[in-house]
Amino acid sequence: MHMAPAETPAAAAWGRLLDRQVEDLAMVQFVTPDGALTPAGEEYGVDVDLAQRLHRDMVLARRLDTEALALQRQGELNLWLMSWGQEAAQVGSIRALRQTDMVFPSYREHAAALCRGIAPAELMAQWRGIRHAGWDPSVSRFHIYSLVLGTQTLHATGYAMGAAMERSDEVVAVYFGDGSSSQGDVNEALNWSAAGTLPVLFFCQNNQWAISTPTTTQMRTPLHRRATGFGLDAYHVDGNDVLAVHAVTDVAARRIRAGSGPGLIEAQTYRFGGHSSSDDPQRYRTQADFDLWMGRDPLVRLERLLRTLGVEDDWFKELQEESDAFAVDVRSACKALAGSDLCDLFGNVYAEAHPVLAGEREQHMAFLAALESQGEA
Amino acid sequence: MHMAPAETPAAAAWGRLLDRQVEDLAMVQFVTPDGALTPAGEEYGVDVDLAQRLHRDMVLARRLDTEALALQRQGELNLWLMSWGQEAAQVGSIRALRQTDMVFPSYREHAAALCRGIAPAELMAQWRGIRHAGWDPSVSRFHIYSLVLGTQTLHATGYAMGAAMERSDEVVAVYFGDGSSSQGDVNEALNWSAAGTLPVLFFCQNNQWAISTPTTTQMRTPLHRRATGFGLDAYHVDGNDVLAVHAVTDVAARRIRAGSGPGLIEAQTYRFGGHSSSDDPQRYRTQADFDLWMGRDPLVRLERLLRTLGVEDDWFKELQEESDAFAVDVRSACKALAGSDLCDLFGNVYAEAHPVLAGEREQHMAFLAALESQGEA
Amino acid sequence: MTTLTLGAAINAGLRQAMTDDDRVLVLGEDVGVLGGVFRVTDGLHAEFGPDRVVDTPLAESAIVGTAIGLALRGYRPVCEIQFDGFVYPAFDQIVSQLAKMRARSGGLLKLPVVIRIPVGGGIGAVEHHSESNEAYFAHTAGLRVVSCSNADDAFHMIQQAIHSDDPVIFYEPKRRYWEKGTVANEPSLGLHQAGVLRRGTDCVLAAHGPTVATALAAATAAEEDGYSVAVVDLRSISPLDLSTVRDLVRTTGRLVVVHEASTFFGLGAEVAAAVTEQCFFELKAPVLRVGAYNMPYPPAQVEDHFLPDVDRVLDAIDRSLDY
Amino acid sequence: MTTLTLGAAINAGLRQAMTDDDRVLVLGEDVGVLGGVFRVTDGLHAEFGPDRVVDTPLAESAIVGTAIGLALRGYRPVCEIQFDGFVYPAFDQIVSQLAKMRARSGGLLKLPVVIRIPVGGGIGAVEHHSESNEAYFAHTAGLRVVSCSNADDAFHMIQQAIHSDDPVIFYEPKRRYWEKGTVANEPSLGLHQAGVLRRGTDCVLAAHGPTVATALAAATAAEEDGYSVAVVDLRSISPLDLSTVRDLVRTTGRLVVVHEASTFFGLGAEVAAAVTEQCFFELKAPVLRVGAYNMPYPPAQVEDHFLPDVDRVLDAIDRSLDY
Ligand SMILES: Cc1ncc(C[n+]2csc(CCOP(=O)(O)OP(=O)(O)O)c2C)c(N)n1
Ligand SMILES: Cc1ncc(C[n+]2csc(CCOP(=O)(O)OP(=O)(O)O)c2C)c(N)n1
Ligand SMILES: [Mg+2]
Ligand SMILES: [Mg+2]
């Protein structure tokens, strides 16, 4: 990995200082892309019922994504960021947490959000430009999306300070991307949570790209290795293998609940779509790369495994029907989404009375009234 | 280090994921506190001439510190931050670099600054409130002090981007403290320089305190371990052992020049004084701690070694005389430091013409003139 | 009724707030064992323990970012930023997260976070330790910005800020920390009300925080020259209590705004624009501004010439009266 | 003389500057292979290579911090911030380092860094993608802040900004990226001069960047109602070219400032305060401001009601004329 230095006596004598490089963690995988169990998968065993539930979560999430992209193309949404390809990472992790564990998502966690009972309409409201955030985090225990990259890792850390103070056995989970890990905030959060032995689970979906920027531009070593350096328990998992993700998250969460401090899971995955509906990934990545990863589709692999394990065709058909019905709901829910008036928003800024804003609201109402009377005149 | 998780089959099976913790690097030491060579020191050998030069640097630096603190107590300086106790870390490292290597200091690197030919008056100007920075970095290749913690690590990284682009064999060195390592900027710099294989040498003086906050509050693992996680070559050295610091810096610099990417040296040290002349360290640390570290004084240890190696009393006496003469110069230089007028500062803000500021300058001059004529009237 | 320094009054206010409500936490660099570099949190660590008075790692973005997380969990964190010039690493968390999160959530979330900032010059400090940055936060919708100038206000305003369900930037005039004043048992004004310290018929001076004393001294000096000058302590910078200022200006027709920050895009501009709009026909002279020149805070040796002082305020009053 | 979109004009200006001087570098997120999310750096990576067009890691503080290091080594870096709302993580490096380093060094160091920011609303974007934050930087001594409104200015101003030995915040009105205009071979104005786009005798509109077109449209509409309205494109926000504005105001006695940022502590306040001070007796009405309300930029669905539009400008003209 390193170029040899000019060999001097000093360098020769002290070069060994550097020998103790950290080894990268092997990636945990239970199911191969063609649906076979790995030795680790065999050892762990498969809970078929769980696997079916996870599969259903993934199928519906993918359907939402497909429908939403289509709605964007039809002009019903301003923008959509697909989680396509990352369903296993999201579903596997969130399903291994308790419903009461608070989650701080980034902005691509639609599959995770659905698992927390957030409705498609609530998810789409933001991208239709109706609201900045569509759901109530106190109900779903799923915080609103954070679009300023990495900021949410500190919110999770603070939330976990509270949990630690209260001696609660909660885990506070936070999602972020490979690109975001270059932000100061994320590193402050890793360090702060480690120093404070806080119950935070950092979950990085390493989908290998930050818009057009590959992970190799962001970092020299894999993120799980960096996390170890900060003193977190780090895990490296095949992010397209929902069973492995679920198992690793389960282990990590147990350790965190037991008080061992924060953990980080790096889930190796790939986004099949563009960064967003505005992005054309062909400008920066190859068809070969895409094809390679298409061969590692999380849904295909689990379906193969399930079929091998004897899940019948009927079950898949029923799921397909459920998914079709869901798609109809998604489309109509999207189109039904109508927003509020600008006038209503003045009241959302401050919790308490605010004379400047109140004055501006009045001014705005007067302006509208004048406009209207002009229109009439 | 970690609490045991509730033992479940999953945890048992996958607990081994965590076994590969990074080992902390042993601290390199050549000279023990009582002046004896360690086996490593024996193996490396002592260049007595170099050792004498380093000792002289340290003695003068300490003298500057003592005088400056006295001057502060007399009201001649507004503030002073001593490098007392950290002379070996600073002198050993900067003397292992080339004079042409650019250095980005923090704010406590007076010993290093003196080695770069910066005059005591230039150093004291800032703390007497005369100027914000007292020297010309293009002459000393020692950037102005950065008081906003950690910001300079990114400047060094950018400077090194230029060096890398030009295929130069420079090293860009940057000093910072243990506390500062919690800042986002420092971690962005570690990551960015590693990702870009840039010739930056990060030098952390871990003096165990950030004002009243101990290193244990800042981080869970030692900094050199974190650096390894980011993919830097990391070194851990006894920062009170000037010969070890010099040797380790030499190795690190050679590797960096050879193109292996950034390195980080963590120098274990202690500040004997308060954080600044305004600080009372007895509020937060114990006498026992202080006494322990007093027993590890970098100057005492090197003097013992030098005497063992046959350096004569005369040499130490001459050095004492030089130091006394230096002290006289320091005091008179300080008192001679007079500043500029506010009026002169308007021209320092922008390199090019600026009508708003020019107008304000005129306004100010008119005000002064009016005031004067009133005074006369 | 008791006599305290301004610094001790904030300390007492924090203690009171922490006693009244155990969801109130204090966090920042060196706020615990040391009691803060200005000793404003002195004794709180001993009294309330390390869970409620948290010595944090050295990272301002994280101080504010974790405070947001704590607030989302129901706590009322009070962050200390050690010096004005060190708030910028937290700017993103303050401006994009703390300020906007309530609006972003459609009014669902509340963020009762207070950020205490010792502010301004006059103590002979090195660079980055004497800044006045209220304009950045006042221009940021979603924040409240207040500034205390004396012990009584300090004691009450810090508690009112903590009681507020909105985020509050709380400025403490560091060169006035050691000035004593009497502290009443009850506050006489709401957090966002300006206080009229002195009535006058010729001209109004509006100031806040560290320059209130300067304005009062200037008013006294002007009196000797035969002018009757009113002084209003704005106390709240966002929202501004314009009606109090306006009422005074309607009598005098003249207003001078005094602050330490650069005048360019500063508080004086907002006050001038708003008052002029509302009192256009009453104004006998344009609203004048006395503040910093458009340059970074200079070295300590010249700060006395840089800071708005009585002479510069008197000069502005003269210019106003000359119209 | 050629016709380009505003975005393509900046691209051409960057290419010209890079061709003229090989110390000019471009760095930012996705500026290389992709050519930026708005394609403003399209083709530069292919033409100048990865050393001079740098796809950076995702860290704004580091983008500006390393640009400072590059500038200290003699380069002239041009940073791209992907969207207005993402400049805040770099705020500390901009405000404490980039802006102040020259003054801190006693005038020894120079920092020729340009920070390009696509700014403002109107493209139906999600939160944090439609902000107008010029006031923060204008209030920061040591920076220059400019804003282009059309292709011709875009082409020349980006080059003038790069030639400047001072740090320049360069605003690009993102909703105007696709608007075409003719580009002259030579600039007609200096970087910090305002441009008079339209003369008029009843009222002056001052705008910059995205609202210049709004102001022009309003002036045209007002003409139909029989009013003669002048329009000035401020172009430079710091320093402000007050003399050009003042000259126009001396004829009309009325001024309305139009911008997308919140009026509270915004550009309009500074212009109002300064112009009122200098034209007190000429003003027939207070300087009026049309800008954002004191709230975070709202969801896209209502942005048309939020952004200053022709109706709101006309309303302000009416109010001004009513005095
Ligand atoms: C602070 C900040 N800078 C820039 C952006 C613009 N941006 C949005 S997403 C993105 C890439 C994020 O990559 P990654 O973290 O890997 O997440 P992914 O999109 O791959 O899920 C960028 C640069 C932003 N949202 N926030
Ligand atoms: C961004 C920022 N925050 C806070 C401070 C105030 N401050 C000055 S020095 C210091 C402690 C620094 O500790 P460390 O980095 O270990 O350096 P040392 O003083 O021990 O050399 C603090 C908190 C600062 N200068 N900059
Ligand atoms: Mg990614
Ligand atoms: Mg330290």
C-alpha cells in the first residue's frame, strides 16, 4: 500500500513502526448473489418467516420507488431520490431494531421509513414540494429527513446522550452515506459518541457513489476501519444481503444496549438509479459496473433463497398482487397531496409569539386582499 | 474495554467480528527521564553534536517562555501561552524538517518558531496586542498562528495539494493539540490528505489537556490509532524525549517525501504551565500529576544524557550565559514593541481598492481631526 | 433585591433555572470543573453533577448538534460558546438545523436551546476573542437573539431565554462581566421588550449589551452641553421591539444607533430602515449609526480607538442635531 | 459578441481564466467528470485535467480550507459550493480564515479565492436549495460579494473575480442559468460597479441577481400605468456602489430595493440606511424593501407566493408614490 521510503538506517530501524496496519474486516455475507447460503449463513441459520417478512418490505419499497420515479417523470413530483438497490441495507437494519429505538435518517431511507409505518403520501409530500417533512417523528420515532449531509449524526449523538443519562437501553440509529462520511460533523459524531460511550448505531450505506464522486475519492481506507480507529465497534456487511444485515445489526444493537458504546455498520451496496431523478449516472459510471451490481440485486437473491427453502409460487403471486394494489394507492395518494397556503406557514417558524413575523403576516394578507380587490376592479 | 453483551447465539457467533481491534502503538523512547539510553536509543545511536544543538534550542525557548510570563505579570504583555514542557516535541520535530518545508503552527509553537528564526519581538507582538501576527511567513516558511482551533490543518492540506501537483518533495507540517483533534476540520484534513496521498505531516502535541478538559473527555482511543484508521502512517513518541521526536519525525518525513501519503505523529507530553497566563491549572489538575511530569522534564533528561556522554560543564555554562543575554534582549525587545495607528489598519484588509473602507477611513480621520480641534478650542 | 456582578447574575440565573427544571442542562468547553473561562458556570458542576453540567469535547458544531438531539428528547440545553469568534464552526448546525427545524417539521418539533456567547471587545484580547456577530443570527429566521447589558437583565433574561420554547442566542457583554448591579426578584420586562433607561427630547440613542453603558455616558455628557438625550436598551435584537423605539423617536425626531459590530449590514441598518419607514415624516435627521468600521477587529492596542466611545457617540449626536 | 445562457457564460469565463493563467484551479463536489450539478464546469475537467479541476471529497469546510492553503502557495482557486444552503459548514473557514487572513497578517498575505454559489429560489427545489445568504458575507469584513444577473455580466464578472487579489463570494442566480443573452468581448463595467439598466424619473428599483429581471418586468408594467421607473442592477453587494444609486435617487426621490433574502437585517436595510443618510432631503418617501419574510424558504409549492414578484414590487412602488 505504501511506496518504499528511501532506505536509510533510520528508516530501516523504524520502518517497523508502521507494520501494525489495521486489517480490513472481512465482509459478512449469508446469501450469495445466486441465492445460496454461505458457510456463515448456514451456521447462523435462516428464519424463513422473518426472511419472508423482510422480502415483503423490500418488494413494497421497490414498488414505491418505481411508482415515485414514474410520478416524477409525469410531473407529479418535483424530484425523487430512489433507494433502489439499497432495500436490503435499509430493511435489514431497521427491522433488527425495536420500534421504540429512535432513528435519524438521511434522505434516501424510504424503505426504512415504510417499515416504520410512514405512509407513501407522507414520504412523497416533501418531493412534491408540499411540505419540508411529511411525517410526525414522535409517532414513527423516525426523525425528519436531513438534507444537509451528516448533520443528523450529531442529533443522534445528542439524543443518545439523553438515553445514556436516563440509563435507558435504547439504541439510537443514524443513517448516512459514504460521501457524507467526509463531513466534519460525521467525524465529530463518531468521536463524541465513542468518547462518551453513547448508544449510537451508525449505519453507513456505502453505495459507492456520492452523486458522481466515487468512494475512492472520499477516503483511503474503508469506513469501518476508520470507525475502529475512533474506538467504535465496527462491522462490515454485504448490504445487498438482507439476512446478513439483519443479523449484524442485531449483534451490534445488543452490544450497544448492553452499554459497550457506539457501533458502526458499513453496508456495501450500490444505488441502481441515478443520484436523483435529475441525475444521469451514465456520465460518470460504466454499464459494466451497473451490470455487475445488477447481478447482486438484493431482491433477486432473497427470492431465490426463499424458493430454494420451499416458499411456494403462490406466496410470491400474492405479494405481487399486494404490490400492484399498493402502487395504485401510491399514485392516487400522490395526486391527492395538496398543500397549505403560504399564510399558514408564518405560524410554523416560532413556537411563541413573534411580533416581526406577525407583522409580516398581516402585511402579506393585506397585500393579497389588495391584489384581489384590484383583480375585481 | 467493552462490556460483554447479553450472550445470545447470534452474539456468540458474531462476537468474533470485533476481535480485530487495533493495537495501540508502543511509544518510542530513546532516553529515559533519568537520562539513560533505552535499548532503542542505543540501537539508533546518539549524534552528540545534534543533541547539543537541540538542547540549546530548548534552553533558549524555555528562557523566552519564562521571560514572557514575567513580562505578562508586569503588564507588558496582555497574555502569554507557554510552551513550557513541550520544548522537546517542538524542537525535535521542526529540526528534523528542512528549512524549506512549510509549517502551519497552532498558537503555542514558540520553541518551533524560534528554530525558524522568528525573533522574540515578532512572537511577542501578538500577545502584546500590537499586531495579530508578528512575522512574515514567506521568510520563515512558518505560517501565522491559528487561534481558531484546527483550522490550520486544512490550510496545510491545501498547501500540500499544491506540492503534490508540482511533484515537489516537500513536507508540509502542521501542529495541533489533543483537544483540537475533536474538531471537524482536523478530521476532514486527516481524511482528505489520506484520500489524496498528500505530503502532510500532522504533529499532535498531546499535552493531555485542552484548558481544563483532559484527553479522556476528548477521545476514546489514542489519536495515533485514529490516524491509522484514516489510512495515515501513525507514530507514537515520547514527546519529552527530543532525540526520539527528532528520529521519528525524520522517518515520517522521509516516507512522506517518498510519496507514501500523510503521516501523523502523536507526541506524548505535558504542559507545565497553565493553559495561558490567565489560567489557574490547580482548579482542575493535581499536584501529583504535575510532580510526575516534572520528573520527565525534557531539558533535564537531555542534560543528564549529554553529561554522561562527556559534554563538559563549560559548555553548559556558556549556554547559561547565552541564555541570560538572550533574556535581556527579550525584555528590551518586548518593551520596545510599539504598534501602529488604527488609521494604518484600513489598508490591510483588502489587497485592492475598496470604496466603503476608504470612505470609513476618511470619516475616521475627519473625526480625529474634529476631536483634536475641539481639544484645542 | 441583591447586588451581583453581571457574570454572577447569569450564574445565579442558570442555577435558578436548573433548580426549577431538571431538564435544563449546561454543556460546553470547560464549563464543568473549571466553571468556564469566565467562571459563569462556576459551582454548577459541583451542585448538579456531570450529567447536567457537561464538559464536552472541543467541537462547537457537535455542541450545538448534540444540543439539538437533547432538545428533541425533551431537554432544555444551554450551550456555552467559549468566545464569540468560535461560534462559526457551529454555524451550519445553528442556521440550517436549530433555526429551521421547527419550520421544516411543519411546526411539530420544538427546539428550546439557548446558546450563550460572551461577546464583544474591550478586554485586550487576541484575535477572534472580541467579535460582535449578532447580525448573522438576527438575519436567520427561526432564531431569537437577545443581549443583556446589566446584572438585573442578565439574571432574568437568561431564565426567560431558557423558558422559551424557541432557540435563543444569548449574548453576554464580556467586558461588563465584572460590573455590579442590583438584581430584583421579578423581571420588569418580557424577554423581547426594549427598556427605556433615560428619557430625553432632543435625540434618542439605541444600544444593546456592551454599548448601553457607552450610550448612557454619552447622554450624560450631552446633558452638560445642554442636550436632552434619551437612551433605549434594545435588549432583544430579534425580534426588535420597534414600537418602543418608534415612540421615543416620534418625540425627538432623531435617532443614533450604537453597537460594536460593523455598521455595514449591521443592526443599525435594520433599525434605521425600519424606523425611517415608520416615522418618515417625524424624522428631522437621518438615523445615524455608530459602530465598527468594515474591518476585522484590530489588535488590542488600538481597540480603544476602534470601539464606539463617548466621543464618537457625541459626534453622531452633533451631526444629527446639525440637520 | 456571442449569445450564451448565463450558465454557459460562466463556463466560458472559467475556461478563459484557466487558459490565461495556469494558477487558476477549480475545486468542488462533482465539478470534474460530471461538470457540476448545473453543468457550469462542463468540459473543464476534460480540457484542463484532474489537477486543475478537482473533484473533492464531500466537505465544504475542507473545500474552502484547502483553497486557502492553495492560495497561500500562489494558486487562484475557484471553489464551487453545490447549493447556497451548503455553504454553512464552510462558514468558519470563510469568516475567520479567508476573510480575515490578510488583515491578520498585517497585509502581508493575499487570498485570491473565489467561492461560486448558485443562489436563490424559483426552481422548485427541496429545502436548503433555495437560500439567499448574501447578507452574512456582506457583513463580513475582508470579503467581496458580487452577484450576476445576465450572461454578459456572468462571463466578465467571473473573470474579474478571479483576477481580484481579494476573496470574492460569487453568486449565480440559479433560476436564470438557462436564460440567454449576448456577451460582449470586453466588460463595460468594473467588478464593483452597479449598472443602470433603465432610467426613470418617478422611482428607482435596485435589485441584484435573480430579481433584476423581476424589477425590469415591474418597471415595464409600471410604465403601462404611466410611471417612469429606473432600474439599477447592483451587481456588487460588498462593496456597494452607492454613488450610482444615489445619483438616481436624487432625481426620483424614491427607491425600492428588491431581493430574495429576508428583509430583516438584509441588503435592503443597508441600502436604505446608507441612501437615507446621504439623500435625506431628496427622499420623498422612505426607502422601501421587497424581500422574503422572516421565515425559512418554504416548500416549493408556495414559492411563487413567497418570492418577490412583479405584483409585490408594483405594490411597493405604489406605496412609495403614495407618500
Ligand atoms: C452539506 C452538503 N453538501 C452537499 C450536498 C449536496 N449533495 C446532496 S446528496 C450528495 C451526495 C451524497 O452522497 P452519499 O453521502 O454517499 O449519499 P447517497 O446519495 O449516495 O445516498 C451531495 C453532494 C448536501 N446535500 N449537503
Ligand atoms: C474553535 C475554537 N474553540 C475554542 C477555542 C478556545 N480554546 C483556545 S485553546 C483551547 C484548548 C486547546 O487545547 P489543545 O488543542 O489540546 O491545545 P493546547 O492548548 O493544549 O496546546 C480552547 C478550548 C478556540 N481557540 N477555538
Ligand atoms: Mg453514496
Ligand atoms: Mg492540549
